[in-house]
Amino acid sequence: MRAPLPHARWRRTLLGVSLAAALGTGAGLALWLHSTTLTEAAEPAPAGPPPAAARGPDNAAPGLPLPAGPPRLASGPEYESCLALLRTNPEAALAAAESWERRGGGEGARHCTALAQLALGEADRAAERLERLASESHAGNAARAAIYAQAVQAWTLAGQPGRAYAAATLSLTLSPTDPALLVDRALAAASLGRYGEALLDLDAALAAGPPRPDTLVFRAAALRHLNRQADALQAVQQALALDPRQPDALLERGILKQLKGDTAGARADWQRTVTAAPDSPAADLARRNLALNEAAPRRR
């Protein structure tokens, strides 16, 4: 059986959803939320891996969602060799997978081909392949749901959150109480501005497994967009009770404090974010907020 809610594992590492609705104060302060899978900005960061030419042939896309363990669609040395190549030389992996497909490699070859396309920045093609593979596979429900989850990631990178939401819904027909799949769909819904639906899935994810700080932070962001700031703060405090140095929770709490007019409190939380994880994306966003906060009085 698959371990519950493997957010940091291969199925979830690529998911990065850019939300267009930025918040700000009268002074023009841009408020940000970032996690391993969620970014909010006044100018959304591009979603997707860099072009293959920018990475070079020996560097796979950052955070490539490689299967770290079961469920898999095949077994044997050719499948393992192809998956291993994805990490070091995705172009060679694609060539090997396509050759294997022509020789009747079956689902394992098709899976490796799709992942290689994803590693090379061909997110649309990879998403189509992964979705078709998940629908046609003879594997069990858990494996098929995992492939749909990879399709969710690929559609997100392709800038098609509607398709990502649809793929997440298909994954949940196979594994309806999987917390990670529920979070996948919640993030897709949030990227479409459907925060009420996102909240329902996040609540279901929290009910289905042990509470996780990242899920609680996502819940706080959804509540904030629904103008339920008190409830959002409660969710953030729950996340920080589980992990007092969780940088995304500190970042989100700073956003909530700024919205309440507590500029000093917001600065303190953003500074804590930088201290807790100085090299994280959350820290980068906290630094930008601090700089904007500092500049705001001069713009008045």
C-alpha cells in the first residue's frame, strides 16, 4: 500500500500553481504565498521547466516527478534503466523509451516516454500521454491514480489548470480518499479561482489522514481568499503548532497580519521566514515583501 500523503515524493514535486489574484494594501504592498506546490504573486512566475536548451542534455528538469517506489507500471532492467536516465540525460531516456516502444515495450516504455517528454519541457505532449496511459492501463487503481497525478502536474506546467483539475478528478475516481490527490485537485481549483471548492478538498484531505503543515497552509490561503481571515489565521497557527519553523506558514501568517494592519508583526514573521529557511522560495518571497514594505512609506 502506498504511504499516505507523499507530498515530497515524486508525484507532487512538480506541481506549481500560479494564482492570478494578488492581494495588496493601499500602499501597494504585494502579498505573496509560496509553498513547494503553490505560488501567488502580483506577477505570477512562469509555470514549467526551463527549455531543454537552457538545461543542457545532462540535466533533467528541476523536481522531475520520478517514481521513487511502488506503484509502478512495469518491472525489469529496461524500465529501471530508462527511469534512471531521466535523472541524468532525459534526451537519451526519450530515445531509449521510444526505441523500446517500437520493440513492444508496453506500458513501461510509454510511461518512460511521457516522463522524458516532461523532463524536456514538452508538458502538453507529456500530459496527453500520461492521461491516455492512465485511462488504458491494466495496472491497479493505485498505480493508475498515480499516473493521473503525474498528468495533473504536466497540465499544470503546461499552463492548463482546467485540464489539471479534470485529471485530478479522474484520479480521485480511482482513489477517492487519497489525501495527496485531494490536495492536487484543491490546488488546481485554487488556480482557477474556485477557492470554495479548493477548501472542500483540503478539508477532506485533512480528514483523511494526519494533519500536515503544508496542507494547513494551503487551507489558510483558500480561507484568506474567501475573506475568512480569522479562520485562515487559525489554520496557520495549527500548521505552526506542528512545525514552528515551517517557512510557508510563517510567510502566510505575515500576509494575514499585514491585512489586519499589523505591519510590525508582518515584518517579524517574514524575517522569521528568512531565518527558518534562507534558501527557500518562501524566503525569497518574504524578502520581496520586506523590501516592498520598507519602500511603501516612501510612496505615500
